[in-house]
Amino acid sequence: MEAPWSEAKTVNYALMNTRTPRSARPRQRGSAVIVVIALLSIVLIYIAGNVRTLHFLTHEIRLVEQRQVRRLATIKIQRKPVAPSGAEAVPINK
């Protein structure tokens, strides 16, 4: 029977000691989770800002369109067909 402190077992323990200690792994995983959550929150803030801006732009486009429709409606009412000088106005039948 071999002793528990034989060379073969010592080599295995030596190889195991070259790896990262188990106590550091949960810290690494925890910090990775924090980094991912931070990046996700930055992306969500960016998306929320873009949605808000898009909402305001949509509202502004509606207002501009309403103003243009009103302006063009008044111009259309004010304009009358004008015949070239010396010629009679001929209605166009479509």
C-alpha cells in the first residue's frame, strides 16, 4: 500500500495548484455578470432615448404636414387660372 503523500499524488496536487483557485472563479463570474448588466443598461438607455426622439419627431412631422395642408389650401383658393396675355382662357376637359 502506498502512502498518501507519494510522488504521483504530489504531482497531481502540483498540477491542480497551477490552475485558478476556486475562490477566484465566483468573483470573476460575478464581475462578468456586473459588466453584462452595465452594458445592457447602457443599451436600454440608448434605445429609450431613441424611442423618445422618434416620438417627438413624429409629432413634429404631423404639425408640419398640417401647416402645409392649410397653407396650400389657402393658396389654391386664392389662385385663379390666368390666360396668357391676349389669349382667352380655354378650359381643359380631362
